[in-house]
Amino acid sequence: MSLRHTAIRLALTSLAVAAIPTASRAQVTQYSDQSAFLTALGGTPTIENFLAGSELFLGSTLNSASSYPTFVNPGDIQAGVTYSVASGSLTIDEGGGFTGGFLDGPTYPDWSAVGPLTATFDSPTHGFGFLTNGTAGDNVTVDIYRGATKTSYTFTGIQSLPGDLFIGFVSDATDITSAVIGGDSDLYTFAVDDFTFLPAASTTSTPEPATFGLLATGLVGIAGIARRRKSR
């Protein structure tokens, strides 16, 4: 192989590497300010406000295809996320300090254990957030899954807050696949409203500085080859 061909191959390799996503280096940033979260999230987010109702007892799964007679019809819940519990039933309630309906996991009327809420995204998302408050207890935990990688967060002192608490997360990559949300209240395992996420179609990615460096290296290599060929 000639020196010229070798140089061209190296330059093209640099360009190819620059195009490879760097999800392994992605970091997740946590937000408590909803406006700052939406700015960092970008795109056109989906916001699920969970209708309005009073003690709408559902099943263990809720998504855009769900049909619960007199309660929820297909399309009432926005597409992109499946909400589920491993045990017990989901409920859409009114009140609890929220505006309109909110999704919760009550331990009544049979005082059975309701599993924490799992939100599974149809496609990996760039970020998500939600409102919660003391209805869920004084401590709320959030486990974020990015494929096989799990990151856990704990928020304390929620019952002493004057209003709702916003909890949001934005990843450097579109790699968040699911989240598990749980509280420590004796009456509700969780309480969630205004669940916000960015659908895959709305995600825009920005190359990292290292990616720009690799791209520049490839372009410089190609430019050098062009100059040498012209001088010959």
C-alpha cells in the first residue's frame, strides 16, 4: 500500500471515529428547577398530566393503548412511556396538592403493598422529569437505567416543602431507557404528576469536544494530502 493511500485511510478512519456516539462517557445532570430542566432538555417535550379523576383504580400497567372502562380510553395517555408496578394497582387521583390528576400507588383499600413506579420509555430518551410532593412521603428515590447502568438518587425532607418538588434529569446522550420512582409514605408508594420526557424524534445531539477534535484531525489529514498532490 502506498504512503498516499495509507494517509487517506488514516484520515478517513479519524472521520469514522468522530461519527461514533460516545454514550459510554455520557453524564446525567439532575435538575430541581423546571425551567432550567426544559432549557437543557431542548426539543419538544411530551408532558403527561394524567387526566383528571377521583380514585380511578386501574391495573398494573398504563400507556397510550390502555383501556379501563369509564376511566381511561386508548389515546388518553400520551405515547412514549409505559407506567407499571410489579404489584398492586395504579391509580389516578385528584388533589394531593397537585393540579388536576396525578398518578399514584395507594396501599388502600386492601392495604396491600404496591410496587414502586417503573417508567419504561418506548425508545431511549435524552431526559425526563416530574412533580412530586409529601403525598409520596418524606423521602423519594429515583433509579435511572441507561441500558445496564443504574444510577440512584434520594431526595429527603419533601414533606417540609411548601409545595411540589420538581425532579428532572438530562443525559449527555439519548440513552435513558427507564426509571423507577418510589416514596416512603404509609398511604402512597409514589405520587407523580406532569411526567415530562423528550421523545426520540425530538432529540438533537451535539458532538462532544473530543468528537470535534477527531473530526478536525481527519480534515487536516485530507487537506495535507491534497496539498502534496497539487505540489507534485
